[in-house]
Amino acid sequence: MPFYLFLPISMRKGRDPEYAHKADGKGGGDRGHPESVMSVKAFKLVPAVEREMLMGDKARINIECIECCGKNLYIGTNDGSIYYFLLEEKNSPAEKMSFSVTKQLHKYLSFRKAVGELKAASALNRLLVLCDNTITLMNMVNLEPIPTGARIKGAVTFTLNENPVSGDPFCVEVCIVSVKRRTIQLFLVYEDRVQIVKELLTSEQPCAVAVDGHYLCLALTTQYIILNYDTGVSQDLFPYSSEERRPIVKRIGRQEFLLAGPGGLGMFATVDGISQRAPVHWSENVIAAALCFPYVVALDEEFITVHSMLDQQQKQTLSFKDGHILQDFEGKVIVATTKGVYILVPLPLERQIQDLLASHRVEEALILAKGARRNIPKEKFQVMYKRILQQAGFIQFAQLQFLEAKELFRGGQLDVRELISLYPFLLPTSSSFMRTHPPLHEYADLNQLTRGDQEKMIKCKQFLMSYLNEVRSTDVANGYKEDVDTALLKLYAESNHESLLDLLVSENFCLLTDSAAWLEKHKKFFALGLLYHSNGQDAAALQLWVKIVNGDLQDSTRTDLYEYIVDFLTSCLDHELVWKYAEWVLQRSEEVGVYVFTKRPLEEEEQKNSFNPDDVICCLNKYPISLVKYLEFLVLERRVKKEKYHTHLAVLYLEEVLHLKSLGAEKYEKLTKTQLKLRCLLQKSDFYRVHFILDKIRGTDLLMECAILFGKLEEHDKALNILVHELKDFAAAEDYCVWNSESKDLPYRQKLFHMLLSAYLSSSTSEPKLDMAAVDLLNNHAAEFDAACVLQLIPDTWSVQLLSSFLSGAMRESIHAQRMTQIALGLAKTENLTYKYEKVKLKGIPTVVSDRKLCQVCQSPFCEPAFVRYPNGGVVHTHCAANRLVNSNTNHHLSSPSGRT
């Protein structure tokens, strides 16, 4: 598959789509030089070998090739000379870097022809020199040919395999374009000899070559190809015309090459024939290219251009006329004209990144910073990258790009106080924070950043509120939670934010002094009370809230503040504080105020740390409504079984009923409700003083209550007489019998219902209502009567039909009782039969006892016929069987010593 057809596929893997239309070799055109492109100062051009040092006044000598190995610089000229210089950096800042160049040797070759190429093999201490189609091996130090005269003939150009496959450390692999037509040759070059390894034929005449392992990247006459010389498999890349422009084939890394493509594109290709990077856009007339990560440097007739491999943008342009050589040597980028040699010194990446940040070019700076990872030690990179992210975050923040800023702050693990410090007065006065030096930004405070624009300032504050709320519970705030929470509180209070209360009621680390002054300044008195409470100063909190309720302070945060104070006191464990404000809450509302005693936490009661009821009652004596509610709480909710509380509550109910009766019909509803409470208490409670309450009721018209009290005294005849003959409330009379006979046995229940029946039937004059009540009683509660007794009591004039329901129920009950008795008798007979069967089984096995048979307990013989036989057949003396303390030996033989005998 041709290389350029593959490019759209690689773009789908995340490559830059910008070059899709140029991948087919069309387009690109003259993109111009960077007058129109934002520049980065990535390199500085520094002279290394000037004309005078090289050739003096010999104008016709031109530089043809260069090689640099460590500090050794070799220059080949057109007159067959090799110049050897020692190149050393001077100790100076990167911006003013210069080199000290010392001429070591000048060697004339016997060919007197131009030196075409120089390559150093430092492991062999050899310099490979191409001159007159011959590669000569020379000593790197004295430039003398090796004594054996080993050389490679017939080479047009050559290159070294920087990813050798031979595995021999004492040789280098050399690939040459042979003078033979369409031929490539591979050699192994040793210290004193050369050995041909392979010869390959190509479809077209090769012009340039680069090698990586078994792969050759070749520029043929009309196209670039990848050729595996081991397998012979080739892959076409893309076409170009060698007649129109000079081909460039450069290895830039393991199994990857840089090629001069059509349309002014620098194309990247792997040995698999695909591109994993977007191309760079350079000049149509590019002569040479070099790599200094993360940059590709290109040379044309007038300029040196620098392109980023990370974002494919052109970053820098240097004017450089008459250049014809550009090469990189182990990090050094060297460029040369025909008369002089220059070095492109890369500025430190950190400086480049800072320049980009200073220009607010955040994306470019971050891309460059990520790309620098491979060139910087891990620990140093992490420190540098975090700082860059923080700086970038502040740039985005200043541009109100808050989402981007937040992500950058998080990624850079920003000390959030750096951000807080931009906002005047937000950091606590006690904070020891000092801004990072050198500073992460250029702003003194938010006023300078926003230039006084109130709308921008509000947006910035809203962002900080959101950001602080997110980070306060994360590791970002560790170590300075007080500064974070205090700043957040101040922002909330200043902006009247609803989250202020949420912050204060949750766990927080707001500093009391700063926060209190700020809340007071902004008249957030309720919130100030919450702050006091969170710092354990409940007394101060209550004092503030009471002032708000009393109108001494103005704060409309809560319209139900009184109820809130009651709830607060209800859960307050400081009893002294509760007593202090109990009078105040009761004075404002007896119904609500009493909650401070009646709605206390259950845990407090379980820990026996609750209020003494007698003390509470003493306090509530001035507040009758509260007193009743508290006694109801003790008696009905907590079910305290103390006579004085039950009696006290009954008396209060009674007094209230009598008072309401004196007011007439206007309080009828309340009277009914209170009277129902009194009756319910008198019925259900067994702990009040019955005679005491009865004495208070006597002489009143509270007949129903009198009946209930007579019932408590077991004086049922008096009670029923009141209900039947005075109140004539027959339903109440039935209810009386029902609740008085609850949990009692049948005789008691029958006695009570018979008393009611007698009350109905004992009237001297026959009253139809009483007769009907008696009939209803019998029919509704047939099970509670002894039918035989009833038949003796009822008048002879009553018909069977009138009592049909009662009689049916009585018959059913009688038949049911008979049948249940028969069932019980049958079950007893069955059990008896079972025991008889067991007895017969035991009798069926004879037991022989003689004076030779021994007791299994005492091991003594039997002297009399009386014995005990166990179910397992064991025989023992009667007195031994009576002894429960048998030894372990007996237990071993007797499976159940206590079983039936």
C-alpha cells in the first residue's frame, strides 16, 4: 500500500487532520516564512569555525562536508583536505553561549579531489572518508590511513547503521550507494579491514539512503521506498522527482525516518510504511534537515526554519544565506556555508516554555512541556511540569477561562492558598503563607487582575467559591484546611450565599477570630451563632440568637429561629444552659417551650443523664399548659410508674374540666377533648390515688368519671348503677364491663356481665329500654354468660325468638367446650396407651438375677430380689439407682442412668 494512501487511516488514530489534503502530494505550496507565524526562540546561531581559521585567504576552498564526534570536529573541503578541530563550549549563559575552537590538524589527501562525506566510528577510533568514490579508513586522532590500507571502492555516498544487527561491538555496519547501476552494498568495517555482507539491486537508481537495523530507506529516482535487505521485501512510500529537488532521507529514531515529501512537506515514515506523526510544513526548496527533539530543523537557500514535532507548527526562522550543510550530531545541530561552520545552540526547554507562557500561549507551552519529558530526569520533570501547569492555570484564570484553569490547578497540585492570596483579606490574619518565588503570575491581587471591573470580580469570586468547595475535603487542602474554610466562609458571607449555613453545620476548620469578625461585619448573626456552636461556645451562640428573636439584632436568615433555639436546647447536653434559657422559651410559647424537656434525645435517657422530673415540674408550675404536657410525657410516653405524677396529671385534667364546664358552651370542643383525656387516664392508669380523685369528683356532675373510679375500687355495682340508672348510657355500661374484664379469667368476666344483666333486670318497674339493653347485652356477649344462670334470671315473658342469638351462641359455646374436652380426653387416652405399650415391651424381656450377678454401680452381688433395671438392660441395686453421683465407669456402661425404670 503506498504510504500517502495510508495517511488518512493514521489520522483516525488521533493524528492532525490539518494535513489530510496534502498527504497525496498535492497542496502545501509556499507557506511563507514566520513573519506571519508566532515565533519561539528555540535556537541561537553561534559561529564555530570562521573562514579565516579554515582557509585564510584561499578563496577557492569550499566546505563540502562535516562530522562531529564528541568534541572532535572534522571538516572536508573541495581541495581534498580534512581539517580537525577541537570544539569546546565556553562557560557562559545559554543566551550568550560561545565555543572555543582549536585547530588540531590539517591533512591533505592524495586524491586532491573534493571530500564527499565524513563519518566517525569512535568505537574503532576510525574516521571513514569518502573521496573519489573511495571510502578510506583513517585514524581519528592523526588522520593517517590505516596500515593495512583497507578501503571500500566504488561508493557514491554512504551511511552508518546506527541500529546495527551484527551484534559485534568491534565493527560498524556501512551501507553504500554503489557506482554500479541500481546497486546498494552493505559492509562490515573493522579496525583494520572491511567485509562485504550483501549486495542488492533496486528498481531505480538510488540517490540517498538511511539505515535502521535490516531496513533501508531509499530515495530512488522517482520515489521513496522501504527495503528489508534481509527478506528482500520492499514497501513503496510516495513519489517525488529527484530532478526537481534534492531528496532528503534521514533516520530520526528507532525504525523511523524523515523524508522530504512533495508540496513542501517533511514526512515521517516508519519501517512498516506508515506515518505515526503529522508532517511538518517546510519550504519547497529545502536542502537538508536535522533533528533536535522536539524540533525538526530545515535548511533552504535563505533560511533556517524550526518546526515542532509535537504540534507541527513552525516555531522559529533564522536568516541564513548560502547554507548547504545541516546535520545533527548527538544533540548538536551544525550548519555550514561553503566558507564557515555554525552551531545552532538550543535554548533550555524551560526557558522556551516560560517565553511561551509569558506570551500567554498556554497550549503550545503545555505541548512543549509534555514533549520535554524524554529529555529531563523524571523527578526534575515532575517538579518543572507542575509549576508550568500552575502558571498556565493562572493565565487561564486571568482570562476568565475557569474550567481550564481548574483542571490546570488540579493537575499542577496548586497550593490553593496561591489562589486565595489574590483575593484581599480572605486569608486569615494568622496565616503564615508566602507566595512562591519566583512568582507564578504577575498580579498583586484581584483588583489588578480585573482592573476594577466588578462583573469580572464577581465571576472570579464565584469560581473561587466553587473551587474551594470542591477541594476542601480532598488532599489538596491537607495542612491548611483552616485557611481554605475561612476563605470559603468569607466568600459565602460576602455574597450572601446559601451554602454558608451548610458549611457551618458540617465539620469545618474556620478560624474563630477572623470568621467571627467577618460574619459580624456582614450582619450574619445567625451564622455567627453556628460558628460559635461549632467551636464549642454554645452559650455565646444562644445569646446571639435570643437577641435576634427579641429584636435586638436584625437577621432574617431564619424566620423560625425561636423553634430552632428550642430544638437546639432540646439536644443540648449542657443542662445549666438549658435551665438558663428554659424560662425564656416558656414565656414565648408554653406549647413549644416545653419541648426542651419532652423531646430530649433517647440516648440521654438511656445514659441516665436526663433532667430530674421533680425539678422540671417545679419549674413548670408557673406554666400550666407546659406542666400538663410534661406530665403527659412522663405518664403516657415514658410510662413512669410513680403515683404522684399520675395523680398530679389526673388532678390537672379534672381541674381543667371543671373550669371549662364553668365557662359554658363556648369551650365545648376543648371540654370534650380534655374530658376524654381524663377518662382515658382514669381507665388505663393503675397508679393514681383513686380515693383522692373520687373525693374531688364527688359533688360534681362527672358521673362517668365516678363510675370509672368505682370500677377501680372494684365497686362495680355502684359503677353500673350510675351508668345504667343515672346516666342511662347502656353502651358505656357494656364498655365498662369490657375494659374492666380485660386480661381477667372467665369467672371474673362472667361475674361482671351478670352484674350488668342484673342491673338491667332488677328494676322494680319494667322499662322497655332496660329490657332491650338486656337483650342486646345477651346477644352481643353470649360467650361471657352462664346460660343456665341467665335462663333463671330472665322474665318468663321473653320469647325464644328474642333470645335466639344468645341461645345459638350459648349452644355453640357449649358444644365447642364439649368437643374440646372429648379431644383432650382422647389425646390423654392415646398417651396412656403409648406408655402401656412401652411397659409391655419392657416386660417381654426377662431379667435374671442371681447371687453371682453384680450391680453395675457398686460391683457387689445381689443379696435380695429387689433391683432396678435400666432401659439398656443394666441392673443395679435400688439404693445405687437412687444415688445420682455415678462414676465415669458406670456412665460408660449405662447410656441413660436417669431414664425410666
